[in-house]
Amino acid sequence: MPNQRKQMFDYKFGGPIGALTTMIFLPLVTLLLTYWASIGKIKFANILPSSEWCSSGGSYSFLCFGFGLQVLLEQVLPDEIVHGVLLPDGLGKRLPYQISDHLAFWVTLLLLNVHNEGEAMSELVFGRVPLSWLYDYHSTLAFVTILWTILLLSYLFLRSFGKGLLLAAGGDSGNPFYDFFMGRQLNPRWGTFDWK
């Protein structure tokens, strides 16, 4: 039965080998390109990440704050509710999705550009956040984002083995590398927040 399942499964992205190759080489190529961009030339000596990449608490804080802010904005901003496709559970249920990303983009941009001038908070000045920090720490942010993504994907993959969860048709091949890459659970959620 497992062999018949593997033969019938419609793999994407080059199948398990393509998925595994992408998961290994895409982060490596990303880090390599950010390193070369940061030094301004292609140099093959000393291409391993420096300890500065791993020890920048500001990058970890920035990523956590940015992610948390986007989750908060998705929950509190006025939005349009759009219902997804019918779930394959046979109950005729559709999940609601909050569509507020465009507004969240503008609110984030506004928050990045507002700065309190003085102690009395009587005056707000725009354009005070040093966005050059993103440029200065681009390599570190790329590294931290890759780590965060690996942790989040690992959590979601392990969580998908819980009882009673719907599995995504494209992520239930039986191959752990391919299923990890595609996402095994259909619509993993915490309350109304959809992780995919």
C-alpha cells in the first residue's frame, strides 16, 4: 500500500529530492549572497557566518517585535472577512480569513516613521526611525529569520501529527522531507490566526 501511495502521489518542486535540496541550499545561498553584498565583492575565503551573526540580540528582538506586531495588527485592524474554499472534511465548512494586510502595511510604515519629540509627547515628528539599521544588519537579519523559520516549521510539522487534524493534500505524501517542505497540516491555526 505505501508503494502504491508513492506512485500515485503528484509531487511538486522536484519531489522529495527537490524539496530537500531547496531546504538545504536556499538558506545557504541566501546567506552567501547577503555576505557578498555586505562586503561589496565575491570572496570565497571566510564565508562561514561570523559570531556577530549569532550574537546580535537586536536582530532577534527586531524579528520578534516585527512578527508580533503583524500578528497584533492582523487581529485588531478593521478588515474584510473572506471565506476560503470548502474544507475536505465533508461538513461544508469554510474557514474565515481576515484580509487587512494592506492596512497593516501602512500602519507599520506610520509606526516606523513616528517619533516622540520631547518629554511631554505634545509633538510627533515623522521620519525619525533609522531604517539604515536594516541595511547595516541585513546579513544578521537574514540569519535570524532563517532560524525563526526553521523553528516555526518544525513546530508546525510536529503539531500536524495530532489527532483529528485535517492534512493538506499536497503535504501528506508519507515522505517526511517533502511533507515538512510543503506543510503537512491543512490550515494550522491558533484561534483565528492562520499560520500559513
